[in-house]
Amino acid sequence: MERGKLKPYSLSKAYGLLEPGPVVLVTTAAGKKRDVMALSWHTLLDFEPPVIGFALSEGNYSYSLLEASRECVIAIPTAAMVSTVVRVGNCSGRTVDKFGKFGLETAPAAVVKAPLLTDCFANLECRVIDRSWARKYNFFVLETVRAWMDPAARNPKTLHHRGWGSFMVAGRTIKVPSNKR
Amino acid sequence: MERGKLKPYSLSKAYGLLEPGPVVLVTTAAGKKRDVMALSWHTLLDFEPPVIGFALSEGNYSYSLLEASRECVIAIPTAAMVSTVVRVGNCSGRTVDKFGKFGLETAPAAVVKAPLLTDCFANLECRVIDRSWARKYNFFVLETVRAWMDPAARNPKTLHHRGWGSFMVAGRTIKVPSNKR
């Protein structure tokens, strides 16, 4: 029930990982092919289990694997991985085995065929539940079916893309009384 | 051509304001009614002009004003406004004039009827261009028609919601070579 440093994580809490808007790495697999890409255009659509919408351009190799498999893993890297994130984002899986080239550590997921990225502090296994906007906006709706978390991750320094290699790095956490989930 | 401290901002750059995933305040107006709410569930869908998707629950008063007007302003607050953001998010415009109660400074927008929030460092005037997922996911697609920016805002300390009043505050900026917009 462990994957490297990752342990199972509650689907009721997992929305809070994506809500702050981090850059994510998305892995896909179909048949013997697999890919990984970087992505910032995602949003929550429901809390529990987390329903996620993301835009994944049809120009990406990952798009064809997502369409074929209807599954993926959404993994969240920290600033320590910024060089890897940018290199993953700047080449195509059509011509490069990004996992090998960038030394990405993987482990089998529990439910989906796409691999977990065990260097990322959080991993969400997802299934596509609505692809009716795939052509219109390159937009997919996904349901999170399993979540993994590094229990040692405290206030993780997530990356937040501003364009052209510029990233805001997550800063301090503040807490004020609120009744809003 | 100015609104308080805000000046016009390029629609080609405006996507970079929302991509890092900040909490936003959304203003709406229809007839003599207006409202403001806090929202974290948004994503970019296109770069220029920025096309934005956001989920705005039908339970919100703002939902009815957005449906009536098909317009809004998306304003981005910094950590200095965290108390206001939480208070805006914890009550309903059905029973409270949030602008008056929380002392929100407004100015007329250029294109839409919803007001700008001049205490926020960035404001995006938006029109709903697709509401076909309004019932399915409370999801609206908006096109940014005008953008406003405080030119003095440097590395703004945006808020990133983690749930129950917990926010990550934007930290430092890092830059690495990348060919990705």
C-alpha cells in the first residue's frame, strides 16, 4: 500500500492539493506507449471525490494517449523539480521517452495504467468521465479515483506558471476563520 | 483611461495573471442589483484574448446575476485583503450589500456593467461566451474583453485557497529558460 515515499490519501481532502493552482505533470499510458507532460490549465469542478477539468491541447502526444485510454495520473511537483518540469514541457513524447531522458521515477498506480511519479509529493489517479468538450476546448472532465501523498510533505513549494519559464513558488500559509470548504 | 490605481493592461499578457491559480473576486451586475463573490475554481482555456472557464455554483446570488447579464469582472486580490476575501465568501448578496458592508472601492468598467474593484491589483472585464455547461457543472466560459492592472504591482502576493480559511500566499518568483508561453 505504499509507492516509494507515497501513501494513500483521502479523496475528501485531495481537492485542496489542486485548488491553489499548481503546475502538474500528467502521465498517460495506452498499450506499450506512455507519456508525461506539464500542464497548468486545470480547475476543480467538484469536491468529493475530486472532479477535475483540464485543457490538454490536441497537439500533444499525451492527448492521443488520453483519448485512447481515458485515464491519467495528475502528479504535483515542487520547486526542486523546476528544471525537470520545464524540460518535460519543452519536448514531445512523440520523439522522446521523457521518463528515461529526464530520469523520472515511476511506480504502478493502483487503478489506472498510467504510472505514478514518485518524486512528486502528490499523485491523483483519474478517469475521464466527460470528453464532450474535447474538440471544442481541448477540455476533459476527470474523476479522481485514488490519491497518493507523501506524508512528510509540509507546506510544499509548488510551482505556479506565469509564462515563458517564469514561476511563482508557493510561499507561507495563512489561516483565517472561514466556514467555506 | 485610469481607474484609481489601475491602468489598461494588454490582453496578450493577461493570461499570466490567472494561470498561477489565485483566488479571485467576481463582481456581477444586472439592473439595479449587484454582487461580489470569492472563487477559486477557474482555468485558462485560451491565451489571447484570455478565455477563462470558471465554476460558479447555482446556489450563489452571483449566479443569477451572471445568468441575467452574461457579464462579470474577475478581480485579483492580494494577501492584504484576506479578511475581506473570506468575509465576502462567507455571506450571500441576497441578504447583504457586500460592497457597502466590506467597504469595497469600485469604479465603472469600460465595457461591462459589473464594477471594477480598484483595491485589487488586476481586473478583467469578461463576457460569457458559452453557458452550455452551466447546468451540468455550474461551468461558464468567458472571454476577457478588457484588462486593468496596477503598474506598481510587483510580484503580487496573491492568495491560493486550500480550504477552510487556509491560504497559500504567493512566494518568490523563479525563472528558467523555456519556450512555452
